[in-house]
Amino acid sequence: MVDVGHGVSLLSQGTGYGIIIGLGILFAAIILLAVKIQKLYLMEDSGRSEMFMVANRSVGTGLTCSAVFSSWMWINETVFSSVVCYQYGLAAPMWFGTGLSFQIALMAVLGVLAKMRAPHAHTSLEIVRKRYGSSGHVVFAVLNLINNIFGCSSMILTGSQLVVGITGMHLVAATILIPFGVVLYTAVGGIKATFLTDFLHTTIAIILIIFFTLSVLTNEHVGGLGGLYDKVTASAADHYVVGNYAGSLLSFKSKGAIMFGLILKFGNLALVTMDTAFWQKSFASEVQSTVPGYDLAALAIFAVPWGLGTVFGLSARVIEKLPVSPTYPQGFTAAEVASGFVMPYTIKALLGNGPTVGMLLLLFMAVTSTVSSSMIAVSSIMSFDIYRTYINPKATDKQVVNVSHLGVVFHGIFISGFALMLSYGGANISWVNYVSPILTCPGIFPLIFTLMWSRQSKPAAIVAPILGLISGVSVWLATAKSIYGAVSFATTVELAPSLYGSIASLFSPVLYSVIISYFIPEHFDWREFLRIDLVQDATTLSRSDLSSPDEFVAAFSTPDGNQQEKAKLAVDAVERPLEHGAANGSATPAAELVHPLNERSLQDLRRWYKIAWVFLIVIVALTFVVWPMPLYRDYIFTKSFFSGWVTVSIIWQFFAIFAVVVYPVYDGRHEIAKSVKGLRKSLENRLGKKI
């Protein structure tokens, strides 16, 4: 078992239990109340699979942005960004930020393309099965589950280990209690509940991030921008970093930072494209919301690791041997740093007990938002891709939702056990971050080709990711053996084996797919994706079911927002699958399949598709080349340049709070007003008087 406590407890066990249990119950109650209000006043019933899985495809830009931001604001962006800055200097948090943005921009491209080609899909695996059949479906289902299991369990593992280290709670208790409340509200509320809780989590988390950044920076032991620069410079001899120019923490030329950045980019690419949750959020968003929502989140997420990681990583170097440090008179040990204690130790040293409780709150926000998305993703695989596909193809809407509920509970239990297994096996946040890309990357390009390249053959899609996984693991272990002379826990988590293994795992499937498709050619007709149908009970569907224009409307939004037109499109969307869906669609020639979206909506999607590509190209060029490359030279930041660097990163944090907190409220103002009005009328009826 990994030693997560290291003998330094910052808070009492009672505080830890109170935060984890209390917040779990509180958030479950808030979200369940919100789900009830949705059902009563917004006609959004999570008892239907379309609402439970894809929120009736009705989520607006603001809430989409907030939900994507929250799902992507893992503990890594807060805790681990401070760790890598401590290890490699100020280049690492910036590389961390660049390793988060382009994946979300790519998902905007894939999301809007999926809306055009498979408008009724609920999961990416539905698309895979329609193209490659059961064998391809099983391969990608396993790859998706590996990705979700490693991603989700790593967050629970990291969160529980940090809670144990901060409060002294028992590891088993922390691991089980953290996801407990999430299971409650996710099982009942579905994906819309995760959107709502994502917004609440994001609001609290981003406020705490800004508070921590500014409070630490202005603390007397740090001394502001100038003081931090002077103190880091004065202690440069004590903090020599091998691989950095002149060994300086203040140089962007850092071999370790750029290698870490590449590993992060590859791993995060898998965590997005191979995660059903990100596909579901794109399916759940309105036609007009997918691209702006995802791209706005891609810009906002950069704020978390850049500013926070820079301030905390460098401040930790300044205070680690001061009397205020929890580890005084010793500095931070390598084990403490690798386990993620740089940030909580710094908060305890500079800000005291109150903000350290806030650190626990931030951990809870980051972990639970990730877990909720993962639960919906895995439950959708269990209900749509396993139960409805192989066990009960004629499952009713109610049966699918019931299985989804059970899937959420099962995933919560399983993932807690898996996280405990990793903890007792000796894993920590650093090990998971460096190893997971090798296991999760092989399916990325074959999955992208599924939606973008009509020439990828079925054998190529099935075999390429398997060969890619074998290649990645082989290169990883062979590199560890070649460089360090042995294959062990310590050598396999080093930068070089992890980087080379990730490269092989990511890019070799491209070669395998092209070669196999060349020798075994196929050509896929994109119209076949139109056979994917909505899940509804034919006996209960009628125009009267669409009692509100909110029902099944948003995927077919019109630019002018005309509600009557939306309602008509919604009715068509429900009725057309019954005419051309799974029941008889297989007998309909592809040329005769009717697209559920009208031409105007399709034109809007084509326009957004072009915009998404332009944004992706621009953000890749800026974050990979234009911005970082000129700084990668023999140069140590001057005080003025350093001050400007950190100031811009803090301004970016305020941009993030506008994008993911203020704008969603504005964007959803009509729904909020409608809910408040409904609540007021209900109270007036109960009390018998006006309020």
C-alpha cells in the first residue's frame, strides 16, 4: 500500500468526515430538488431515456461550457499542476494548459460532425456498432471502459489519498464516501443532473482557485509578484533543476517540462475522445450550442493549471524549509511531492486551517464532477451498448432507464473497489498520470476515422487498436529496461518510457489502420448512421407527449428560435424514427433514408463544423508553436516579464469565471425565470395567498 499520510496531518479526522459526508448529502439534496423542479416546471423528465442520457438534446451554450469545463477540471489541473511546477519550473503549468485546450476543441469538431451524421446517437459506441458490427463494438466498448475506469478511479484514488494525508481519515472510508453522494443524484437525475451539479461544482471551485492564487501570492512570506521572483532567484542554488537552462525554475527551456507536456497531451486526448461522457455532452447540447460551448470551455480551462500551478509550485519552493511549513525543519520529500501534497502543504503554511478546509472542498468539487460524468458514461454503455444491444433489443424506454440507474450504482461500487486496489498496490497520482496514456490511446485515431474516413475497413478498425495497445506496452517496458536496466514500478513511471510508450500507443494504430484498409478495402455510406434511432415506447408516443417545446427540440433548433417551428421539428424527430427506425429501417435503402433535421438546421451544422475546424487549427498553432516555441531558448525570465506572465494568467482566471459561471446564468435566464415563476405559483396555491 502506498504511504499517503507521511506522518503530517493538517486537519482532524472529524473535519474530513464532516466535509465528505456533509457535502455529499448536501449536493445530492440540491440536485434532486433541481431535478424535481425540472420535471414540474420545465417538462424535463429524467424518467425517459432521452432525458436521462442526452437531456433531450436541449442544453444551451452556457451550461454546456460549464459542464465541459467541470468534467475536464480534474484534480490534476489543480493539485498536479502545482507538483510539476515544483519539479520543473514555470514552463510546466503552461505546458499543462496547452495539454488541455486542443482536445476540447477537437471534441467540438467531432461533436458537430456526429450531430450531422448520426443525429440520434446516444453514445459513440452506437456509431461504432452501426459501422463495424458487434465485433468492432465489443473492442471499442472495452477500450472505452478501460479509459473510463482508469480516468475515474485515478481521480478517486488521488482525492482519497489527499484526504487521508490532510485529515488522517482511513483510506477505505475516504475512497467509498467520496463517490457516495454522486451515485445518489446521478442515478436519479441522469445527465442533466450532472450538468447542474457541474455548474455548482465549477462555481465553487473557480472561486476557490482565484482566492487561493491571490491569497498565496500576496502573503507576507511570498511578497507578491516581485517578492516571489526575488525569493526564487535568491534560492536558485538550492533548487537546481536538471534539464532546465541554467537549472533555473524561471526558464521556459525545460526538458522535463516539455516531455511531461507531451505525455499529458497524448493522455488527455484519450481521456476526451475515448470518454463516452464528452460525446454525450455534445449529443445533449443544442445544435447552436455544441461548438461555442466546447470552444469556450477550451479557452477557459487554460486558466486553471497556468495561474494556480505557477503560483503554488514556486511558492512551495520558497516556503518548504521555513518554520511555517508543515514539514519544517525538513523540506518536502519526493514521496510527498509525487503524492500531490505541494498545494495543501502550501495552503496550510501560508493561509492556515480555514483555507485548508477550503482545499478539501476544492478536492471534493473536482473529484465528484469527474465521477458523475463517468457514471453516466458507463451506465450508458451498460444500458444502450450492452443491455439494449445484446440482452433485450426490444427494451422499452422505462427498462433502459432502469438499467441505467443500476449501471450508475454498479459503477460507483466497482470504481471505489478499483481505486482501492490501485492504492493498496502502491499507485499514486504521478504513476497514474504517466501510465494511463499507454493504455488509453490506441483507440483514438480508429475512433476518429470511424466518423471522418469512409475508407477505414472493419478489420482495420478492430485490429489496429489492439496492435496499437500491444505496441505501446512493448515500447514502454522495453524503454524502461533499456534506459534503466530493469522493469519495475519506479522505472516504468519515468518520463522517457512513458513518453515513448504513449507515442507508440497513439500513432501506431494510424499506420496499422491505413495498411489494413489498403489490403482489405471497404467504403462506408454515411447515410447508414441515420438508422440509429431514438428510444421511445411506441405505445405512448404522440403529439400530446410533447407538452412543452422543450421536449426533443434542441437538437433541431432553428436560428431564429421560433418555438412553433421547434415543436414541429420535435414531433417529426419522434415520429420519423418510428417510421424509418430500427424496426424497419434495415430494409430501407440508404438512398431513401430521411434525415431528421431540416435543411436549414443542416446548413447551420455545416457552418459550425467549419468554424470548429478553424478554431482547432488556430488553437493548436498558438499553443503548440506560436506561443511556447519562441520561449524555448537560453533565457531566464526577468522580473518584469515574470510579473506580466503571472498577471496574464490571473486575468485568465477571471475570464474563466465569466465563461463558466456568469454566462451560463445569463444563457439560462429564461429557464431560471420559468422555474422561479412555477415555484412561486405552487407556493401561492399551497398558502392561499400571493407571494
